[in-house]
Amino acid sequence: MSLVFKRKSVRKYTDEKVPDDVIENLLKAGMQAPSACNQQAWEFIVVTNEEDKKAISEMHKFATPAANASHLIVTLGNLNKAKAYRMIEQDLGACNENILLQATHEGLGAVWLGFHPVEDRTLKLKEYLDIPDYCIPFSVICVGYPAHEIPVKLRYDESKVHFDRF
Ligand SMILES: Cc1cc2nc3c(=O)[nH]c(=O)nc-3n(C[C@H](O)[C@H](O)[C@H](O)COP(=O)(O)O)c2cc1C
């Protein structure tokens, strides 16, 4: 089975810190994603500070995994660098998934916390991390070494597949 079938959301981590070169590999994987017109209009904020992780974990009720993660990777869409700006969310989705798959490959646990397009969440993140108006705070990815194993459940559902017409 490929990495795709091994990835799952991991929300509890050990205290072990993820080395810088491994974080760099996650960023390289993110930047390797496909993007509309190859615009690559993404930016990343790597959050390492405990106080900042705690503050982000309190920004919405599903953000609690941020508090115990080794690092947070905030993914942003830079509208100043976008050529096909209406596609930027899709670019960032591909970028996020690449980061999650690379995290699986590195033996890490990770979870994607949704921020964009929920306005109150993105405003809190923008204000807290000094994100300029031309950047969309897309998501926060929590990464760390998994505190426990999570079994994978396969989801293939033949009834959702249509050949030739719906
Ligand atoms: C757009 C998006 C937003 C998500 N937001 C959150 C979140 O805020 N908090 C969280 O714990 N998980 C979040 N998740 C993870 C999903 O809950 C998870 O992917 C889903 O339950 C399926 O489980 P799996 O990732 O283990 O396959 C999000 C996933 C996506 C794609």
C-alpha cells in the first residue's frame, strides 16, 4: 500500500522535538505540490514557541492538538504572488496533503486544522501572527511524533463511482 493508505490524522504527540531537517523535508514536499499556472503562491510560518502553540490551540474548538505538537506549519496563500488567484485554495489543498504524506513518510503524526474560509478563525490567526492582508491564512498543520498507533480504515465505496455519466 502506498503512503496515501497509511496517512491518518494524529492529534496526540510525544514530547520529542522534530529535527529541523525533517521540518524542511515537509516544507519541500509542500512546495512540490501542483498549482494553477504553476503559481506556487504559498508561504509558510513554522511555529515552534510553546506560548504561540497554546494560543493557536485556543483559536477554535477543534484546534486543541496544536498545544502538544512539536511544530505547527501555518500554510498561507499569497495573493500578491498569485496569477490564478481563484485557484489558490485548491493549490493550498494539494500543498497541505503533500505535507501530510511526507509527515507519514518521516514517521511523524500530523493533523490539518481548518482555518480558511472561517472568518473568525482566520482573523485571529492573522492578528496573532502578523499576517499581512494580502495573505490568506489557509490552515495550520500540527506535527510531532505520534503518542500512539491509529489503525487505518479503508474507505473505498463503489457506490460513489460513476462510469461515463452520473
Ligand atoms: C479542510 C480540513 C479541515 C480539518 N480541520 C480539522 C480541525 O480543525 N481539527 C482536527 O482535529 N481535524 C481537522 N481535520 C482532520 C479531519 O477531521 C480528518 O481528516 C477526518 O476526520 C478523517 O480522518 P483521517 O485524516 O484520520 O483520515 C480537517 C481536515 C480537513 C481536510
